[in-house]
Amino acid sequence: MARAVSNRRQIVTTIVAWTIGLLIFFPILWTILTSFKTEAEAIADPPSLLFFNWTLENYEVVQERSNYGKFLWNSIILAVGSTVIGLLIAIPSAWSMAFQPGKRTKDIMMWMLSTKMMPAVGVLFPIYILARNSGLFDTHILLIAVLMLMNLPIIIWMLYTYFKEIPVDILEAARMDGASLKSEILYVLTPMALPGIASTMLLNIILAWNEAFWTLNLTTINAAPLTAFIASYSSPEGLFYAKLSAASTMAIAPILIMGWFSQKQLVRGLTFGAVK
């Protein structure tokens, strides 16, 4: 009886999980399918899901109109650059908060997290003025710094929770063996927390890749990433849904592929320390 109940529960759980997964994936599927339609079929009512005249015209127009490679390269630079610099700052910061906490450590962490609750538009104007006056507007340096600072609280919080799962005795043993602070972080702490660091890195790349507010307001042409590439298909003449879908598909394809191949590492890192 207990086994039958367990089997039914597992079946129900599987059905619910697949249903939620399909509901989340459906907008992406709809965007991909729309990218293969003509503009007339894209706005047809009622819409057609599979039975329409498939065409690659939208992708050809997008390639002719925009330099996709440049936008893609900018997205890679911004996502990877902000992630690497963020980790270089966050790893020693999280180590300090996890293993050398002070009286105000929790207050500092809550303050960092509270900065994520502030509307980004509230600080857009001063950052825009600083960027313009310093000559950094529409540069990789500016956007890497902004994206890194925007995601830094999340990176530190995630690494802090992973580091707290590591026994302090191991680090103390390394110190007794004469390990310096640099050696302790590089050769003891980092390898043990590697799953957590990897998942933090992947999550930060995804967040930086998908960031639209800052990239649209602090760039024009030179450092514009794929989010600006998508926005360029919204014009005063109206929305070109099929071409916009093609541009969106080309923009999300790299990060979808990366997420698909790294899903095991991401799940492993997010569940790091959950079971002892």
C-alpha cells in the first residue's frame, strides 16, 4: 500500500513538474515558431502554431540589417567580464564574512541585499551624468562595472552560503600547516567550493546577458549587446513581430545552449551543501 501511494505521488509530481516546465518554456517556443512566419501570419487571428508557411526570410533580413556578430561579441565581453571581476571581488569578501565575521557582518550583508530592492531608474540619472562627463558612455568598461556592481550582492550572498557549508577545521588545519591567506583561498577553499562557484558564475553570466535596462540606457552603438539588438526592431512605424522574434531567437540561442549543456553543473552548485 505504501509503495502504491509513493508511486502515485511520484507520478503526480512528475506531471506537475512537466506542466510547469512546459508553461515556462511555451513563450520561448512561441517566439521561435513566430520567427519562421511571415509578418502577416505572425499577427493572424486566430494564430497558427505549426501549420503555416515556414520561411527563413526574417533571419535573412535580420542578418542584412544588423551586424549580429558585433552585438554577440559585446554580450560575451560584458557577461564574462562582469562575472570574472565580480568573482575576484566576491570570493575574498564572502570568505571574510563566512570565516572572519564581525559584529556588523549581518548588517552589511542585509544592506548589500537591500540595494537590489531599489528601482534601477532611481540612480540612472547620476550614473548617466557621470558616464557622460567621464567619457565612458557607450564603452565596455562602463557597462562591465555597472553589471558587476548590480550583481555583486547576489554573488557575495551565494558564495557566502556555499562557504558556510565548508568545515572551519579544514581551513584551520591549512593554517597550522603554514598556508598563507592567498594559499588558503586559492588551494583549499576554492577547490572545495568549486560547484558553488561554478553555479554562481553561470547565474551571473545569465543575469548579465539578459540585462536590458542598463544596456539600453548607457549604450548607443559601440558597446551595445544583444538586448539592444532586439530593441532595434521596435520602431515608430510599429512592431515587426516576425523579425523581432527572429532577432530574439538569435539573441537567446547562445545562452539557451550554454544553459542546456551546463544544467548539471548549475543544479549541482545550487544544491551544494543541501545534504550532508
